[in-house]
Amino acid sequence: MALSPSKLGAVLEVFENNFRTHGEIGASISIWWRGHELLSQAAGWCEKEQLRPWNDQTLIPVYSATKVPSAATLLLALANHGLNEHTPVREVWKNFPVTNANFSHLLSHQCGLAILDHDADVHDHTAVVAAIESQIPTWPLGSGHAYHPRTFGALTDEPLRRLTGQTLGQYWREKIAEPLGLDFWIGLPESEHHRVARLYPGKAGHAETTDPFYQQLNSPNSPTRRAFTSPRGLHSIQEMNSPKAWSAGFPALGGIGTATALAKFYQAILGHIESPLTPAIRMALTTPLTSGDDRVLLRPTTFSCGAQLDPLDANGQKIRQIFGPSPHAFGHPGAGGSHALADPDSGISFAYVMNQMNLGVMPGPKCLALVETLFSDD
């Protein structure tokens, strides 16, 4: 599937229309095909007050779109130490609370550690690890999956620290981001803080207020609410707009970068650009491991080692198409609307980042219109 100038023009028209009709403030889009960037567009402003124009060097937090870079980093560290996703977690992390779990279980949200009973601050890695080690899994291994929105950070960071003596963000930078020239950080240095745009929260509409997920998210003792508050901290957009959050390097939700960097990273997973990611790592990132009703997101989800795929119904048809029509397409959205994906069948990768958020953990209408247009037949 080559991308014609008319197709790219149609995507660009949707991108520009988001500013006219959907309240976009600042945003970037990047589309790659088989090793080449075909479209890179940036527009708008870094603040509502229009103090700084948004350009292709603007950085923005992307929340859970960080999870696939983080998973790839852990898989690379495992491979560099003669291990892989089938290695028992306890070979690296002896006090890990799930006896028979291997790293594929950990990376595909099957360990039942989304909720922490012991209070820990997200900025205190040692406390979070201690809370994980003392946690009785909420759901037993082998009983399905539940998205780990926040604990995924320490679950990937701690074994990497034990293997390498570095944080996951440091290893990402040294082994993947710098070799590929990716302007994406999991722990942003102070020298780059001036490039970060300001995030603005989304507002709830009818679709959000009637969704069981959002109803449970607002219910204090629900598993969904507890998962999204374990560990505590960084619950407001104001906190995410702080230099402290930018520099902290949270592997679950703290990545900051550009659309071009994310889309290029996904080209590396597809194998269209040379990278440290071996075929075995790329296979782990793209092969579905668990699918079904998600106990935290309260909708069907499908996960590989770190990435999401669109779930299929009993007839093998997609239930939704946030990653495009291909059943093999994968990626990961970020809360508020940032999104990145790759389609092995076409060779396309795509990323979209913005600062006017939607209310949601799945891509909103601005992004979905871009994906639909990109993969449409006309």
C-alpha cells in the first residue's frame, strides 16, 4: 500500500480541520512508509495564549504511548543479557510476587498487579517496588488480563535496573533513542525543558459520562479507579505540566517527544530501518498474547509484549479500528489523544501528538479521523 500524494493531502486536510472544528491548539502528525517519512506536519501553538508557535521540534508528554518504547527497552536489555520474554521474572527480580510469571506475562498485563494495597508515591521508585513485592495479585495468573496503567512503569523499570544498573529511561536513550536519532525521552533533561508545550485537559461529554469505564473511574473503590491511582501522584494535568514530571522518567506514562520520533520508532519495530531491535524482539512486540474482557478498561483488549492490537470478534472481524483495518496492526494510545501505530501489512507507521486533550484513554475523534482517512480505500 503505497501512499499517494492525494491520500497524504486528504490526511493533511483532516489534520487542518481539527483546528477549525475540534478546538485543536497545537499538534503534530508524522507518517512513514517503508523507512521514509512521507508526511510531517506541525501547526498551532504551545499555549492557548499563543506565546510560542508549535513546530516539528515541539515536545509534548504522550502518557501511555510511552509503554511500547518502554517494553522494547526491557526486551532489549533482556536480550543483551541472554534472556527473553519467556524468562521467569524471578530470575531477575527474586522478590517478584507472582511465582510462575515470565516477562511475557508482565508485559502483556497478565500479572494482576495493577492495584497496590500499600500506599506509594509515583516519584518514590523504592516505595513503589516495595509495594509491588508485598502485593497479593488481584487476579491470578492465567485468568485473563487487566491493563496496568501505572504500575507498568515500575514493573518494567525495576528488572531493567537490576540487569543494567541504569534506569529504563537511561537505557532507552543510550541503546535505542540515540542510535536511531529519536527525539523522544523517558526522563527529559533540563536542557530540553524549554521545548515542551503545555497540556490542556479535556471535557466530559455524553459519550464519556455514559461509558461504564468512566463511571467506574469516578467510583472511589472500583478496581478501575484503584488501578489508575496506583501508585498515587500525577493525577492532574497541572502536575504533568511540571518540570518535575518531565524529568522523572516514568516508563508507564512519562514519555515526552515528537510525532516524528514515535512514528520512526515504529518503523524500527517493522524492520524498515536498521535498529538494535532484533527480529525476536520485534516478534514479541507484535504477537498477540492475551485477548478478551479487560478488568480495568472494561472493554475487550488485546496485548502483545507491551503493545495493543484491535480485538477481534468470534468471526475474526475487528471490534474497533484504532490501529487501522489490518488485523496485524499494533500500537498504543496515550490518555488524552496521543497515538502511535504500525501496520506490518502496508509498512505504514503513524503518530499524532497534541496538547488539547480529549477525555479518554482511547484515541478521540481528532485522531480517529486521521487514522480512518489514512487507511481508507478511496
